[in-house]
Amino acid sequence: MRVFILFDLEGVTGYGCTNISGSTKEFAYSDVNAAIRGAKKGGATDIIVGDWHAYGGNLNPKKLVQPVRLEQYADRFEIQNQQIDRCFFLGCHAMAGTPNTVDPHTEEYYIQNAFVDNQKIGEVGLIAYYFSAMKIPVVLFEGSAEAMMEVREIMPDAVCVAVKRGFESLSPEESAKQIEDSAMLAIQTKPKLVYPKKQELRVEFTDGTQKTYREKNFQRIYDQFTIDLTET
């Protein structure tokens, strides 16, 4: 079984929290390595870690539990060709405008709101729809409690690990235990794909403008959306 572990930074243990001190990168390695260990216990035989925070370059492969492959954000368009069976999304943060949470935003800080089928949505929802469009189920989400609430709106039965709430975090040790146990469970749980009824993404920008993306495949919608963000 091949597992893709998507990594973002803002939702990892300790990031932006007031009750814990230490190296954010070390917390990130702890979270990612716990997911790798849990995936292997659950039966994963091939694991790819995708560093998707700020176009990659945040993780050192030598600090990851081996064997594992590390890919950067630029490789996102190659995912569908890698025959991936499951996806984990680590480091999830809340959508733009969410109060009392660490670093809420949706893709870029100049985006005010994003809607799919007129439902306000954040990065966790966009990723769930994007991977489902490629027939890859996202079976584990980890990050802030506020982001996990967003997951529940779209995937009520998803395996979720909330490692922080507001500006207070679990300890790295407790987070790692919960992530590892949940990763093993997620691998063994029957996967589910999730699709929007209408293939439409509407984005409102902080300058008051908006843009609507429509297609017959949410993967193409999201790819075009991210290309536009890169060109902005």
C-alpha cells in the first residue's frame, strides 16, 4: 500500500502556541515521523512525504523515519501518476477569518473567502476534494481543533487528530502518540471519497474582487486555481 503524507506547517504541534516552547521544525519532524510509524504499523509498504508548505524545502529527508521518499510542492501535478492508495494531511490550519486560532488563512493571505457549492471552505476541504477527484482518499487529518471542525463539515467520519486548540498545544510526546495510533487506524479504515455536487469554486479576494472556476473535474479546477495564485 502506497501512502502520500501531505505536510503543511501552521497546524503542527506547538506552532504559534503560547504554552509550549521549542523548535517548530523539531515539532514538525515529530508529527511527520509519528504518522510514518503509524502508517507502517497499519500496513503501508511505500510512503511519500509531500512538503507542501511554502513551495517546499522545509524538511530534511535525513530526519525522517526511513525508508521514505520526500517530494517538494512542485511535484503536486505528478501525484495522480504515482498510484497512491491513501493520503494523510498533516499540519492543517483553519480557514481565513477563523477567530482565536493560529494563523488562519486559505492558500494565500490575499484570499478572503473560498466557496465550493456556496459552502465556505478552507484548505482542508480543498485538499479533500482535490485528492478525491484523483481517486485518492484522504483518510487522516491532523492539525488545529478549528481545522478539524472544518473537516467534520465535509467528512463526518474522517479520522482526525487535534493537536492544539486556540493558542495552546499538546506536548510533542502526546501529539506523537495520538498521531501514530490514528495513522494506524486510518490505514485500516475503509476509505471514502468526497465530491462536491457542483464542480464550482468561487474565490473572494481581500481587494474586493472575486473569481469563479468551473469544470467537470475538481482536480482541474484546483490546479487552475493554484496556477493563478502562482502567477499573481
